[in-house]
Amino acid sequence: MHLQSTILAYLASVALASPMALPQGTGNGADSCRVDPLEPKTWTDLKIDDFLAEAAKNYTRTTSNNVQSLAASFGAPNFFCGLDKFCNAGQPCLPIQPPAWYAALAIQNYNNYMNSLNTAVSFASSIISLRLGSIVQDVYPDPKDDITPLKNIGLMFSSILGVIPFTGAVATGATALNGGLGVVLRRATPPTPPDRFLAWSNLGQTMSDVLSDFQRFISDSLDKSLNAVIDDPTDGISELIKGGAFLGVSENFTQSDLQDIVSESITRHAIGLALQAQKIFVFRNGNVESCQEDSSKLCSDNGDGTFTVRLLTQSDGDGNALDKSDICDTLTSKYGFTKEEILKGPTDCFDANDKQQLTNPFEKGLPADPKAPCVFNILTCNVDAPTGEGITDRCRAQGLDI
């Protein structure tokens, strides 16, 4: 506990921010020239994309660091970008004249954003590790290492990176994924081979591996964009900053800001993954004549003399359905779940997605509501007959791997 407290205290104290002050975008710029507001509209109005297309024809192309060569053609030969390098466009006209200055500023901001991603991915590893370690102790006492696809952890990492803004405050939802930064963020996200799994019994090694994958991809993505010729259609800097997505004023934010946004969604989703790995599921019968609630059973009156019952259960080695009231008690007492969130949430997700199992909302970025259906998700077995075979047999007949 002391180690966890120490790590959290450290994370809360570290700021993810550009280390250099950016122009404030007031329209006054340096005394020698005026600049327009630092926003995409200005980029479009001044036709900066067209300007860069012409500049790409005239600068000295090199085998590497073409961005520096472009900046040198603007009058800034010491404009060196990269990880832990913070190229600075300076003030307008000092030394770069508009419209080239807008392009240089956007490149500076793009470079700062990539450095922020590189820092944030370390934070993602720390927060996910802390949550998973606690979850294993609480709900997964006999962890297996060949069950949970590692892709699920990669999506958690990506969702945390997806809330990092270029301008404005950190916010929930897929802010970066759906905005102008989406292309840049996706380029920096590594694919996860389908044959890799989360090692629940060795979380430190898994998190280290995922962290290394992300950091390597971020570094490679940035290097490619700095080295490629300016107008390369895939890696060229003109393609990555087009439209003015990186024209603006960065705002500071802390890792504590990110922690406040992502922690609950990450925790609830990871608990679902731990239960999935143990083949714990929700059994739902929508047509029973009577229902007596307990900690692992939820009864809903259908209004016609019947009830819908939802039960958290798990098949034992002999095909019998085990009551998982201990899991429900832990989730409600320690993690703040309601019984409805445990038992009704997964079935609501199942219904809302055309009866598809285990829909993962993290594929679209960090969920805006950590308590929404699908954030915590486990298999749903749905039947509508009051009598029949046992729970395990009925659910396996539906093709569920339980």
C-alpha cells in the first residue's frame, strides 16, 4: 500500500505539458508583424496547405531530417525536433516570416504533442498496473496467463492517449481519436498480435512489454515524419499537419487530471476482463413465476405475473452453476458497483448490440460514462423458458464458452 500511495503521489505531481511557452494568439505577435488567430480557420484562410505544397518543391531535400531542412529554408536552421527535443518556431518574423511561421508553429506543436504521448504512455502503464494488481488480489485468486487477449490492454493504453488534448482541458470521450489528431494518434499506436495474452500472474512483465511497444511506435512514427520528404503522402509532415489541426495554443495539464478522467473506466473494464477470464457470466431468464433476490441475483417484475431473473454464476468442473455472491459483495463493497451495474449492465450491452457478446467500448476511445453498459462487461446467457435443462447445459447449447 505504501508503494501504491507513493506512485500515485508521484503521478499526481508530474505535469504533461509543452516545456516551452507558445505564442498566445492575441493577434499582436512580435512588434514587427501581425498574426491572425491561431486556429484552423486561419490556416484555411491563408491557404497554408498550398503554401507548404510549393515549399516542398523548393527546399533542399535530404536523406534524413527533412523537417529541419524545410525550417532552414524558412530562415530557422536550428529547428531540431524529436523525442526530448523541442523545436521552437519563435515569435512571428523572428526569424520566420508568415505564412511560413504558421507552418513552423504547427510543426512545433505536433512535436510537443508526440512528446506528450510518449510521457503519457508511461502514466498509462502505471495506472493500469496499479488497478490490475488490486483486481487480481480481489477477484482473480488463481490467475491464468493464456486467456485474456493482450489487445484489450492495448485498447486501454490507446484510450488514455486518446483523451490527451492539443488545446483545451482533458476531457472524457474519444477527443483525439475523433478530432484532427486522430491520424497522428493512430500512427503511434502499435498493433497487437492475436497470439499474445495478458499474463495476469506476471503483470509487471506484460505492462513493460506493452509500454515498450507503444514507446517504440511513438518514436518510430515521429522519426518517420521528421525524416520523410515534406510532401510524402504517408509520412510527410505536410500530410500530418494539414488543415491546421496543430495550429493553436497548448494548455498545461497534469497526470492527476488524466487519472481523474480514466481511473474508474479502466478499473471497471479490467474487472470485467478478470471475470471473463474465469468464465463468470450473467444468466438471464425473462420468464420465471417467482424470484427471491440475494446478493448475486436481481429480480425485475415484468408486470404480467412473471419476473426476469439475472444471476452472476460460473460453471464448476462438473457442469454445475456456482453462485458468485462473494464476487458481487466485493464489487459492491470495495469498488462501488450497484447490483444493477453488475447484473443488468452486461445484459443491456448485449441487447443494445444485436445480441453480440462482449462489445468493447474502448475500441472507440475512453467511454464518457464509466458506469455505462459495456464498460464492465461479461458474457450474457439469455433464455426465456421457465423450465428446462440446467443453467450450464442451456448456456453451452447457445455456444457460450463457459
